[in-house]
Amino acid sequence: MSSRELEGYRSGQPAQLADVLERVLDKGIVIAGDIQINLLDIELLTVKIRLLIASADKAREMGIDWWEGDAFLSKRNGQGELEERLRKLEEAAGLPTSPKQESG
């Protein structure tokens, strides 16, 4: 923790949103909870929530990098697929389409 951060805590000033966000993304935070709906001791629905909030770099440190293999999210693969789908939709709607761009 820097001396500037310590001074801010000592003076009783509230933490700025940017400082809090930077700390959360740098360290990571896990939010977990379960929601259960029962009727007469019969379980109708259970929702388990596990949420990790962290920067991409911190997630990689923890071994989480699912977005890199996802074709839809990947720029090199998903972008071409997304552009192709958009071109087909434009054609179906009778709109003028831009020429197909080749990735290089």
C-alpha cells in the first residue's frame, strides 16, 4: 500500500470509486450465494451463484482464460463469423452490404 493511500485512510476521506475498482480488479473478489425455493419441504428450485470479478491478467494468474478459446469472443475467429452473420442479415433484409473483407 502506498503512502498516499495510507494518508487517505488516516484523514478519513472516503475511497474514490476508481481506487476501489483498481484494488478489486488487481486482487479479485468472489461473490457466492445460493437461492433455494421450497414448498412444504419440497425443493422446487435451487440457484447457485458464483461470481468472480478480476482483471484479465489476474484471472490468467489463477488459470482462468476461457475467453481466449471461445470462437465467438476471439477476435481472430469470432470477428469473421460475426461479420459473415451480419452480411447475411443485411442481404436478407435487402440492405446494401459492404464487400467481404479478407483478413490478412
